[in-house]
Amino acid sequence: MIDVVDLRVRFGRVEAVRGISFAVARGASFGIVGESGSGKSTVLRALSGLNDDWTGRMAIDGQALAPRRGRDFFRRVQMVFQDPYGSLHPRQTVDRALSEPLIVHGMGDAEGRILRGLAEVALPPEARFRYPHQLSGGQRQRVAIARALMSEPDVLLLDEPTSALDVSVQAEVLNLLADLQERRGLTYVLVSHNLAVVAHLCGQIGVMQGGELVETLSAEALRAGRTSHPHTTELRRLSTELEEPEGPITL
Amino acid sequence: MSTTTTLPGLRAWLLTDTPASRAQAAWGRRYRIWRDFRANGVAMTGLVTIILLIAAALAAPLLATHNPDAQELTNRLATPSAAHWLGTDELGRDVYSRLLFGGRITLGMVVAVVLMVAPVGLAVGTIAGYLGGMTDRVMMRVTDIFLAFPRLILALAFVAAIHPGISSAIFAIALTAWPPYARLARAETLTIRGTDFIAAIRLTGATTPRIILRHVAPLCLGSLIVRVTLDMSSIILTAAALGFLGMGAQPPSPEWGAMIATARDYMLQQWWVPLMPGMAIFVASLAFNLLGDGLRDVLDPKQR
């Protein structure tokens, strides 16, 4: 479904992403982990079309992507952002946020689609006409997920979707994402600094360091500790040390 | 909607946590802003004063005791009395009636300038700020050029080049008043442009004009309204200054600045004649400033 070959992204003189390649099958999830500044979010922004200054080859469903994307692309590929406090327009109600993709893509039955969209992410219908500041962080992230799903995409790019939420809400949102993937057959690319989150949702995991993809391994291999690159081993050790014994997600 | 017949019902409808329509949510938000604003006594004084001034100007034919242009040369420069509440000017015209009709001109000029200037400033600022690059550079250098001219001098030159009068004074003030709004809107846009919610809207595939108009501009509106309100006093002063210098409203029209200008010869002996329009200018300017300060407290996103 997604093919990335030798992707490079530069910010001025700094090369933030140095030629990474990966492929994701339809309906599968690919996780990218790495420390802050490893370039993992940059990969996602280039893939989503937010950053058009890249070189290399990217393709979705066999179609190569140009730096500037057409409306059709944005219908098929959507993104969920890290900070639910920043990703919703402060002056727009949930209803408006959800109807915006419908207007842009000329999709009918807004009323039904919005109500179904809210139900799908387990938001009560009363939340429909609230402003973001009247919602909790978890509810906001659900709205952001519902908005991403309005245009019925095939691919969802998730940029640290749970790291701004507190632990109990993190688990809810992760389970919601897992359910949605199963129900809709979505393809995920998930970026996170949290190994546990990535291992929970993704079959294949890529580890980034300094703009390079240093290792790609399966979630089972990661859980079992069969890591080959020292950076992966280090990340895994840190994550198991930090893990709270009663935490909802375990490696 | 059936519960809105009573006042408490209306309040509950506005403040509900679960609005049933977009309009209800929007009115609820506005009502909350109004509640915050109402608590500010000084700002409310400003608002009430402005409403009274505008109402008085609109109702001038009803409130005036005399024809503002009727001369009574035997009764020049009279002190305030029962017949002439604020006295008479150098041609024996009733100052109170002239102030009322002059309010129409002065406040009308302010409204006209604002209606011309605010949309232009908002458009230039948001487009330059959102598009960036070459567009931004060209538009902002043009703005800088306009900013570099002293306001009153450019207005004077402009009026002198066309012909003195109210409409050219409006154009002249508008010409010099828009750059600060463009700057302000651009600065706001630069911070809005980088946010995740604009990124999310870009990812819906929305066109650039739609993003600017529907998503960026509404967020710039709050600080723009504040700035415009605070600037209204300086627009009044510029309009009055142009009138005073003979470049704005022409005699015998009772524009406040022109009234001071014609009465300036009597400043020392018959001080109340220029004092009355001066007081009108002072009260109007002060009221707009008080209102602007109050609006800033409730509208400025940085303070919320």
C-alpha cells in the first residue's frame, strides 16, 4: 500500500531524513520509533504532503506521489496529530470540524455522516456542537480521529496520537485505533517515541536514529528482545525500565 | 427553542453545555464574551457613551433645537442659555444643534474609514502572511512605504491634490490607516499558519483561498476589532485636524474640527465656542479608547 524508497528531507543545511526506505502492506501497521529529533515526524509530514521539499520516491497504492498532492490524495490519506489541543480550530465546533472535509470533497449526507462519525469514535451526540475548549483531551483526540475518517481514507498517518494524553486515556485511544483498523481495513503509519505504544498497534517497527532507519523488525522480535542494532537495544532497555508494573500496556 | 420565551430560559439556552445547533453554540460563545465584557465597568461606560453619541447623531433632526445653518447675526458668540443650550458661534448659529449634526459627519467619516480600511488590511495581511515568500515580501514592502509617510502629511497632500471635502478626507485617511492592520493581520497569520489545526485543514485538500477566508481570517478578526476600536480616536482626531486645516469638511458644514477652526479667533474671549466641539471630540475619542481596552480584555486571544 505504501512504498517509500530513499526518502531524503532537508531543512536548510541540515539533512533531517537521510534516505530511508520502508513498505507497508494494505491493512497493516508500520511503526516508527526514535528519540526526539530523529526525523520520524518529518517522514510523516513528507508522506502526508505537508512538506513538499523532499527527494526520493514515495508511492501509495502503486501511484507515485508528486511533491504537491491533488484533492484525491487527501481523500485517501489522512493524518492525526500529536497535540489534540492544537489540532482543532479553536473557534469551530466539532460539527464544523467534521463537516469541513465533506464540503471540500463534495460528499453528501453531511448530517448522517457526522452522526455516524461521532458514534464511530464513541463520542456522545451531545458533543456535536461543542467547541474544542469544552472537551477533554481524550475527547478532542477522538474528534481529530473522526475528522480524519470523514473522507473515508485508506491510509491513516498517526503522529504520536497518544503522547499528549494521560495514561488511562492513552489506552482508550489506542484500542479505538485498533478497532477502527480492523473495522475499516485501514493502513497505519504510526510515529511514536514510546516503544510500548508502537508495539501495541504495529506488526512491523522501524527504529530511527539521526535521520536514518537503523533497524526494521517485527513486534514479536522486539518483545522477545531479538534486536540487532545497539540503538534498538538501548531504547528497549530504557522503555522496560520506565514501564510501570501496573501500566495498562505492557511489552 | 420553546424555552426561549423567558429571560432565564434564554440564558440557559445560551449557556448550555450541549448546544443543539451551530448557531446556538456560536450565540453561546458570544454571550459568554458579552458577560465578561459587561463586568468591566469602564469599558461599559465607553460603550454606552458611543451608543448615546451615535443615537444622538442619528436623531439629530429630532433633538436639535435650531436649524444648524440658521444665522442670527444679532446674537453672535452668546453664552450658554435657555434659548441656546451651548451658546452660539461667530455667525449666531446654535452650537448644540451644530454639534448634533456635526456628529453625523465626524462619526460617519469614522465608520466610512473603518469599513474601507479593515477589510483591506485584513486581506493584505492574511494573504501575505499565509502565502509567504515573494508575495509576502512585495506586499509588506508596499505596506512599509505607506507606513513611512507621516499620516497627516500624506492625507493633506492627497486632499490638496484632489479637492478638499469630506469624501476626499475619508479616502485620504483610509489611504494612511490600513498599513497597521495589514501588519497586525500578518503577524497573527504567521502564528496561525504553523498550527496543527491549519495543517489538518490543508490535509482535507481545501484550497488556499478557502483556508485563508474561512479558517485564518476569522482568528485574526478579534485583535483587528480591538485595534480598529483603539484607532478610532486617532481617526476622529485626523478627521478633525483635516477639518481644522480646511482640508476636510468645508464650511458651513458643522464638522467638529471645522467648528473649532472657525472659532479659533475667539479662543481667549469667548472660550466656550471652541470648547464645545473640542469636548465632543474628546468624549468620542475617550469613549472609543475605553471600549477598545475592554474589547481587548475579552477578545484578544493572548489574554484568554
